[in-house]
Amino acid sequence: MKVGWFLAAILGAATYAGAQHLPDAPVPPAKPQAASPAEAKGVWKRWGDFYRDDWNGSAAKAAAAAPAAPRRGLPSPLDSPPFPSADWSYGGSPTIGESDGNVYPLQTAINGAKGRTKIYGWVSPGVNLSTSRDRNAPETNDIYSNRLELQQVVVYVGRLPDSVQRDHVDWGFHLTSFFGTDYRSTTDLGYLSFQLLDHDHQYGFDPVLEYVDVYFPHVAQGMNLRVGRFISVPGIEAQLTPNNYMFSHSLLYSVDPFTDTGAIATVRLNDQWTVQGEISASHDVAPWTPDAKPSFTGCVDYTTKSVNDNFYLCANGINNGTYAYNNLQMYDGTWYHKFNKSWHMATEAYAMYQTDVPSVHGVGGLPPIVPEKGTNGANCALGEVRCIAPEWAAVNYINKELGTHDYLSLRTDFLDDKKGQRTGYAGKYSEETFSWNHWIGTTVQIRPEIRFDHAWDNTAYDVGTRRNQFTVATDVVYHF
């Protein structure tokens, strides 16, 4: 049987060849194609050429002459660079309807930026001068006073789903290696958290973002399902270094949730409306830890037809609210407004709380309940063993674009930590920060700033010895 099949196959091939009237003479093998000039260069040479072209402006000219990346929906309201993002973005999903037009130095050096899976990242050192002597807390990310630090070394490997098309299901993923002093702000209980909670290391490693995206084109105008560990969705600053307006973070950001582990569905209803629903293990905890609690997040995002205004409202991490590691019940609202081509503002406000937080005061001659490692107790009323610990905060950014490489930003920030559960000192705080962001090409950012903090009710700065804190700081973000 096998011999017969083999002979039939040979005869069939011969018949097909005859029908095609192939020439009797053998066809010479095709000559190997010469490598393009870019491919002929080595990896290091291609990497260096990327930066040279980026810094001398030739890459920008080529990008301006190239066709725009495909897009479905409203136009982008901002220029990026210089701003961190061109869109009024929501968390927990790529912007549905927007293609991945990003080109990165390292990926270009490796394979000419071919393919949809990309490797990229940044190195970000920072330095500050402060009136505080040891710690700048609750200021972040430059938490250590009067030091040069390696804030972040981040390597991303990821693939974005194609959400411009509406023909087929697509997928993406994201893996992160994160090292630096800023791990102190990203630590999630159960994800190598012993580095901070047990040993208080200055430097640490955190796998901050690890998730899979699945895009379903036929649900409304597109739905993205994200499963894994991802950044807690609401907020202006709920991103890593390059996606923030300034080097330092607001007080509002410094005490709110950072990452969730779970699943979030983002549904684009039309060009203006997007809704989200999430189930997670609560904030900043891994699902396998005792502090994990099933929690719900729901968000609504609306953009006006003019694209001059965006509103993003979220009920974030809602469960019974009982005290646990960062089990914050958060209600957050963000408003972006564009005044004209060069001016825009971003405003955020939230209210948060936990219940049954142990008091820092002893009752009836007994010592206070020891709070969970990595958390603070609450300044409850005398006689209360436990109490509700609320806080609210608001921040506003006013941003002025000076050109394709520069913008100025003024941040005004207020936090009322009513029971001191977030900062360790009950009372009100405010800060003003003025920052200049300068780009060299599209690959290097320099972000100097001056900042003044004031605690209205306590000596809450410099480890409880000062009401005021003044800092001058800058970081440099080198993208690869």
C-alpha cells in the first residue's frame, strides 16, 4: 500500500510538471539576496545609529513623513512627546482602537523592529537635595534624602493586541523586570515582599506587571480582557516613571493602591463611552496570601466629541472594607481638560477608608494591638480598640507645552489623612511642585523640579521632627 502510494505521488508530480511545460534544462538556483545596509550592520552599530538619528532630528523627520498609524475613534488630544501620553487614557487595558506604532532602540538593534513582540525599557537615576536629613516620606519616589539613587531599571517584554481591526480575536501579553529604590512604592504582599517588609532593603526587585490581554472585536465596539497582575486602574499617576508628568509623585499617589491581581474587562461602547468591570484579590496582595479578599472594581470613562474633556469615575477594590494589608475602599474621579493646543490640566480626587483598623492607643491599661507588618494603625478616639480610618485627597496639574521637546508643569496637592493610617501621622498635608520636562530626541528625558511640602497638624516630615520640607530634585530617564 505504501509503495503504491509513493509511485502514484511520483507519477502525479511528473504529470503536473509536464502540464506546466517546464524547460528541459535545469533551472539555476536563485542567487542569495544581498542584506540591506541596516541588516549588514551589527547589533551594537544599529543600536548606536538609532540614538544618533534620534538625537540629531533625522528620525523625527522620517517619522513625520511616514503615514500615520491606523486608528479607530476620536483623535488624540495631546502631543507625545513631550507629554507622557497622547490620549486621555484609562487603566487596565490598551487604548481600544489604537495601534502599536512604537519603535524602540533595543528592538530595532535586535531585529530591525520587525514583529509585534517587543523588548524595551529604561534606566532612571535620580538625585535630590532636601531639608530633611534621612527620609523625604511621605514624598515618593525620591524617598531617601540628599542622595543619588538608581530609581528604576525596567525591562518590558510585551505584545499589544490589534484592537483597530474588528475581524478576529487577538491577544497580547506583558512581562516586567523592575529593579531600583522605587520598588518600595510597588511592593505587593506575596510578590517578593520580604525584601521590604522583612528587611527594609534600599534596593529591590519586583515583577510589577505580569498579564495576558485577549481582545474580542465583536463585543460592542471591542472588549479587552486582562488577566494577571496590573496597575490599579484609576488615577493620573498610576503608571511607572515615563508615564508621569513629573519625577516625584503627589501625596495623593503616595498612599493609594498600586497593583491588583485579577481580571478586568474593558468594553468600548462607542467613540465616547468605555466601561470596565474587575474582580481582584484586593489591592497590593497576591491571591495566595491570607489578606486576599474578593473585590470588585467598576469604572466609567467618557470623552467629549471635541476631545477637550475626559471624565473617569471608579469604585475601586470594593469589599467589606475590613482592615487588611492595603484593603482600601476607594472612590476616585479624574477630569482632564484641554484649554487650547498648548495648555491642559489634569485633576483627580478620591475618598478611601478601611474599617476595624487597630488603634495606636492602648485601652484599659493594655498595650495597643500590633498592626500588620508594613501597615500603620489608626489614631482612634480614646477608648476605641479599633475604628474606621478614612482619608481624602485631591491633586491638580496645569501643563504648558513649549514645543516638541519641552513642557512645564505645576502640581497642587492636598491630603487629609484623618487617622494617620496611611502616613503614620494624622492630619492634613499639602504640596506645590514646579517641574520642567525636557526631551533629547524621543529617548532621553530630564525632569528637574522644586517642591515644598507642609504638614498642617503635626511635625510629620523628617521622621516626625518638622512641619515643612523643601526639595530640589531631578531624574534622567534613558529609554532603550
